[in-house]
Amino acid sequence: MASDPLMLIHDPELLARGERVLGAEFRAMHERVLEATALTSRLNVLPFDDEAGKTALLEQILGRPLPAGLTIYPPFYTDHGLNLDLGERVFINQGCTFLDYAGIRLGRGVMIGPKATFITMGHPVDPQERREFLTGAPIDIAENVWIGAGAMILPGVSIGQDAVIAAGAVVAEDVPASSLVTGAKGTVQRTW
């Protein structure tokens, strides 16, 4: 994940005077989150066979026409939607989450298993900065990648063409083309 601040959460001048006021960019992002959440809430209660209704709501969520052959099985979650770039013939199974403010690209023919999560934003590790900034980096998934159920793709990750991410894997580093990634490993990296 990028360690440089991407966005101030609060207006620094007002914060210095003791007022907790959201910064303009954060406020705009927050408004879009509310809008995207309202749209996905409507999408996720439609009858499964209401293709016209699903298409209309997905086009509102993504802010553009759907690519050819796109399949998304609700429930579907995104906090922004406008920075989610989906290629042709992408398949997204039920319960997937896309936190796409910093951008997510899914190349042609990508297949995603149920409950996979893509996260482009976070907070700095430093406790003093944690409530002050958001950090983030885009996710780029090349063509014909298969991402298994419950996998988690973290900020700044690129996954090469034809790679496979196994179910439950946590991907925090780039993945070369035509390779298999497995496992979730949490290890202490540093202390403070």
C-alpha cells in the first residue's frame, strides 16, 4: 500500500482550532459513498431475474454502460463505483466487495469467486496519522485471472495475466503472470 497521504480527512485549519470538520475532498468522497451505498442497496434486493433492473442500477453505480458479457451476481458492494473499470466477459460471483476509490481495473475474462474483497484505501500505520489521512493505491488485474472465493486483494497490487489466486488468499504483493497464489499469512512486520 502507498505510504504517502492520499487525502486529508479533516480540514487542517479548522482542526487546529479544535473543530473536527471534514476536508472538502473527504466530504465529496463521503457523499459518493452514500450514493453508491443507496444504489447497491436497491440492486441487492431486486429479484434475481430482473436483468433490466440490475443493468440500469449497475450502469448508475459504474457511471457508464456495461461492457459486453459482464456478469455480476448480487449481492454486490462498492463504496464508489465510478473508479471500477470492468473488462468484457468479467464474471463476479455473489457477495463481492470493491472499495474502489483509488481505482480497480479488471481485465477481459477475469473470474471472481464469491465474497472476494478488493481494497484500494486504508489508513497510515503511524498512530498519529491514522485518523488524519487516508492512503491508497490502485489495483490492476490483467486478463483471464481467476480469483477464488474469499480472496482479499490489497491496495497497490497488480496481478498478471492468467494468474490464479486461491480461495482465502490475502494478496499484498504483485503477482506475476501465469502463477498460483495461495494462503493467508499474518506476520509481525514491526513494532512501535
